Amino acid sequence: MIPLKLILSGFLSYRDPVEVDFTPFNLACISGANGAGKSSLLDAITWVLFGQARKRDDSVINMQSETAQVRLEFEYEGNRYRVTRAKTKDKTTVLEFHILSSGENGWKPLTERTLRSTEARIEEILHLDYETFVNASFFLQGNADQFTQQRPSDRKRILSSILGLEVWETYRKATFERRRGVENEIAQLEGGLQEVNNELAEEDERIARLKEVQANLTTYSQALAAQTNYLDEIRQKASLLNERKQLVDTLAMQAERTRQELEALQTRLTARQEEKETYGDLLARADEIKKGYQDWQDARTELAQWEETAARFNQQEKRRHDPLTTIETERTRLETEQKSLQERAQTLENAAESAQAQQESIKTLEAETAQLNQSLAERDQLEEKRQQVIQQQAEAKAENPLLKAEMDELMQRIRQLKTTEGANCPLCGQPLSPEERARLIEELELEGKQKGDKYRANVKLLQTVTDQVNELTAQIGIYAQVETQLREKTRQLDQTTGQVKSFEAEQTAWEQEGALRLKEIETALKEKNFALEARTTLAEIDEELKEIGYDAANHDAIRAREAELQKIEAQHRQLENAHAALAPLEREIKEIGEQIEKVSASLAEQEETHLQAAAKLAADQAEAPDILSAEREMLNLQEQENQARMALGMAQQNVQVLDTLKQRKKQIEAEREEMAHSVAELKVLERAFGKNGVPAMLIEQALPQIENSANEILERLSGGTMSIRFITQKEYKDNTRDDLRETLEIQISDTAGMRDYEMYSGGEAFRINFAIRLALSEILAQRAGARLQTLVVDEGFGSQDEIGRQRLIEAINTVKDDFEKILVITHIDELKDAFPTRIEVTKGLRGSEVQVL
């Protein structure tokens, strides 16, 4: 990855937008005072690419900004890419990824649907994640000796982490879980095998049980057959008794039918005798019935005449309905309208009383509204003044944290200058005379005093302004309800004014129309001068009805008399029938008496026969065997036989399943053997994936390459006087042990001989660290499938003497052809001129600024 252009704003110490163009150079130093924001440029690159810097949360946002935004354009494998990442406080991160198209379309989006997917695509294109990128390309502060400063026993673990070999531990854990799973399956199989063996151990017992059940079934079957034959005999006897019982029932039914026939004849005889008596009574009243019949005929004739007269009267009466309906409808309409107008007059009379009071209320509301508007104007003036004071307060609050941080930094520098002895500057490592030290302390103290005066003035201002804000806020609070009161009073004024205007309009309309109409209706109802045409028609119809002469009372009286005499008609018909029917009726009564004598004799004979047959049946039934007991015994034997058959089936199944269990046992044993083989293989894989397996082998393979690359670099840094050798195994102090312990010692050969790395310090230790660190970077990039095109060094020059610094610069110049970009961070002034390009970082009141020189 080759950086081309970096633009950032609101990120860490960079408040205002800053742009850095990397295209004009391939080697440059980033210089500036401590805390100026040099390392923040490197944090911006890792944050925009991977979303990670020194921190990942909102702490990357500048304290005076709401949003941190970084844009990086870079080149990789011949393509130009652009990544933009923005983070607003308390909101989600926005990430955009583009590639420069060769056509006319310009930047083509590569952004995925989610933030995580877009970050994964960036890592896929770079062939690097954050950890690998930082370890390979960045020599960050405090990380150059991360590997060499560890104890020899821990260096392999650190080297494993740097080389990304943690994945083998993941493989080992996965293999362990798989082995545990297979072992659990084996345990389950062994449990199943134990169950199978337990059942196979019952083979002899199951065969004996089968023979016993077969014998029981034979016994129950024979007993059931004998009981079945006995029950058949009993049932045959019971069948004969049933036939005889049916005969007795038939005799009883015949006697019952004869008895019913006798009762019917007697009933018929009684009815005929009563009918004969009725005919006799009618013949005795013959003259009376004939006279009543003639009176009924006369009444019918008179009723027919009145019906004809009534028909003509009703026809004329129907003509009265329409004019009566018209008159009544008009009266109802006028009365309804009259009532409505009277209610309206009463309403207006009541409203007139409240209208006067509303007029007075309008004057009061207008005065109150004017007073409230004046209060709102006073509140707005106070609010404007409070906002001005709050602005002053915000500016003082924003400035004081910056002043405090700057004063703390000045105090730290002054303390270091006062407490550190020696000729070199404790801040930058430059030679420093006592006069220069005193002058520098005096300048720093003066600058600190000026910032302190400003800080204290801001504190005093904040206290004063706070009091003013509180006082103004309290004054404004007095007017809190004014606006609500104004809205309510305005609403009341508008409502009252509208009500008064509405009443005046309605009063005018009533006087012009409603009052006149009410008087007109009252006159019409009183004098009955409405529906005049219908009233004339009704008078004419009434005159015609008088001429017809219909009397409804006489009509009703004759109708009642005709209805009363109508019942004589039936008696007249019966009288006519009595003369013809009396002789036949007497003959029928005589025949019915003869039939009753014959049927009575037959009934006595049938009852005697039934009694004899019923007595014989009862005697035979008393001597018959108990068929219910025999049936219960047979059912009991059937149930026992069925249970025996079920037991036989179960016993046969228990014996037959033994063959299946034997096959199942062979299958389980085969599966257990196969799984045991898998467990053995997985244990081998666990050992291979463990720290003493493949990772140790990979480290052993990587160390020679790291050692060769480090020696090439160290040779340049030391002028050919130093070389590195890695020792991976060493004998135990216990002489009784034949094996070797795992270690990773670093031995250095120089003009004084071979010594351990721990014997070196200062500039020599840094040169060793730098050589090993750069060698590790090359290995990491190769393993990730990426090319190491950019190198950033963010530490180390302060610990070097003049010769060491020169050799380090020479080493960087020597390897610069291996990289497309090399950036070196330093605050030592004498090293700035050693690089062809300088990126100067300074810090002002509005944050860090960058200038390329």
C-alpha cells in the first residue's frame, strides 16, 4: 500500500481540515514538537483503513468538533483507491470505498451494504488486517523492541503472535472439541453395547419362558372347547323355551284384541243410544224449531237491505279522508313552524341579556392582551442578553482545556529541564549549555505565566458569566406563563367578539323575517283560514251523506239479531234428518247387542287357554340350567386363552430379537473400533496443532530467514561489526535430563566477541531492535501475500549517538529503494536536514497544522 494523499479534519489534535500530499517524495521525515500531532497522522491512516487507531470510540473526535473525518488515497498493485471514514459523536460510522476507473466514469464505488463488509473488502484487497499492517509497516512508539525485550522463554510466544500463528491454536481447540465429541459418541455406543449384552444374557431364560407359555396356551384352549360344547347344549334348550314363550305371548295378544273389540262394541252401543235420545228431543220441539227458523230468514232479508245502504254510505265516507288529511297536515305544519319561531324568539331574548355582559368582557380582554404583549417584548430582550452571555461562557469553557493542557506540557518540560543533569537536552537529546538551559527555562516559565493569566481570567469570567446567566434565567422564568396566558386571552377575545357579532346578525334577521312570520301563523290558526279548498270539498261531502239516511245503530242491532238466530239453522237440519234416521238407528242398536254377547263368550275361552300355557312355561323355566353363568365361564376362558396367546407372541418376539441383537452387537463393536481409531488420529492432530507442533516448526523455518534479513540490515547499521544468531533450544541445568528446553535467545557477535542481547543498551540495542524489527516486517508482508511498499519509523533517534544516527540514516537510505514510501518521525532539529523532504507539524489554538517543506 502506497499512500498518495491524506485529508483529515476533526480527528484527534486536527480540528481544521489538513491535507498531506505524499506523491512528490519517497523519503521524508515528520518533525515537530512533542504533542504537536505527528503520530496522529499515522493514526489517521490506520483508522481510515481499519477503523482502529489508539482507540476505536468517539475519543478520536477532536474535543472542539462534532465529526471526525479522514480520507486516504493510495495505490496498490497498479490501482488507485480512495477510502473515506467519518464518525459523528454518538452516531454510527460512515465508510466509503472507491476505485479510480480507467474510463470516463471517474471513481467507481466498492462500498458494501454494511460497514463490516466494506472493511472486510479493504482487508481482502490489501491482503492485510490491522495487526499485520501495523506490525509490518509501522515502527510505532514503544513497539520496535516488543519482541527483543521479552524474556527468552516468552519470545517464541511473541514471535508466534507476530507471525499470526494463533490460528493453529484455533485448529487445536477445534480438534480437541471434535475428539471430545467422538469420545462422547463412543461412551454412548458402549452404553448401548452394555444394554445389548444384558439382553443376550437372558437367552436361556427367554427360551424356557416360551415353552412354558406354549403349554399354558394348550391347556386353556382345551378347556375353552369343552365349555363351548356345554354352552351349545344349554342354548338349544333355551331356544325351545323361547318358542313356547312366544306361543304364550301370542295367546295373550289374541285375548287382548278380543277384549278391545268388546270394549269398542260397547262404546258404539252407548253412542247409538245417546243419538236415539237426541232425535227424540228434536221431534218433541218441532214447532218451536220451525218458528225460529222463519224468524232467522226474516232477519237475513232486513240485514241485506241495511248492508246495501251501508255500502253507499261508506263510499261517500271515504271521500272525506283526503280533505281531512290535507287540513290536518297543514295545521300540523303551521303549529310546528309556530313552535320553532317561538323557541327562536325566546333564545334571542335570553341571548340579549348575555350580549351586554360580553361587551364589557371584550373591553377587559383587550386591555389584558395589550399588557401581555408588552411583557413578551421585555422577555425577548432578556433572552437576547442571556444568549450573548452564554456565548461568552462557551468561548471561555472551550479555551480553558486547551490552556490547561498546554500549561501542563510546559510544566513537564520545565521540570525535566530543572531535574535532569547532563549536557544533553532531556526533551530532544541535543547538547545544551547551562546558559541555554536557563534561557529556555525562563522562556517556558514566561509562556506558562501568560497562559496561566489567561486561564485565571477565563475562570473569573466564567464565574461572573455564570451568575449573570442564572440571574437572567431567573428573570426570564418570571415570564414563563406569559405566552400561554396571551394565547388564552387572545382566544377568549376572538371567541367573545365572534359571539357578539353572531347575536347582532341573528337579531336583525329575526326582526326582518321571523317576527312577521310568527304573527302571520298565529292569525291563520286562530281564524282557521288555511286549507280553504279542502274545507269546501269536505262541506259538500257531508251534505251528500245526510241525504242517504244511513243509521249505524239500527244496522248493528239487526246484525246482532241475525247472528243470534243463525244457530237455529243446525237444529232445523237435524229435525229434518230425525224423521228418516230413527227406524234404522233402532235396528243397529239391536245388532250391536247380539255381537257383544258372542264376543264376550269368545274372550272367556281365550283367557282360559292362555292361563294354562303360561303355567306350563313357568314350570319348565324354573327347571332350566343357568345360561348366563355358562357364558361368563366361557368368556373367562376366552380371556385367559387370549392372554396366553399374547404372552406366547411376546415370548416368541423376545427369542426372535436375540438374533437382531447379536447383529447389533457386531455393528456397535465395529463402530466403536472405527471411532477409537478416529480418536487416536485426532490426538495426533492435537499434538501437531499445539505450540510444540506445526507452530514450532514454522518458527524454526522462519527464524533462519529472519536471521539472514536482520544480519543484512545490522551489517549496514554497524559497519559490518555486528551480527545476530538465534538459539532455539538449550540444555537444562539438571544434568540428569537428556532432552532440551524450548527457548529463543538472541546472541550478538561484535568486535568484543559473542554476547547475549540483554548485555546491550542504548544505541547498540536500538540498532539490533531495528534490524530484527525490519526483518520481521518483511516476513509478515510475505506471509500475508502483500508487498511491503511503505515503512514508517516513529521512535528511536533520541537514544542514538551522532555516529549511530548517521548510520541509521544511511541504513534507511540504503533500503529506501526497497520501499515506495518511507516516513521517519523525529523532533530532533539536526536530523531534519538529513532527509530530502520534511513534513512539519505545528500546533496552534485551532489544533495541529501541517506543512510539506
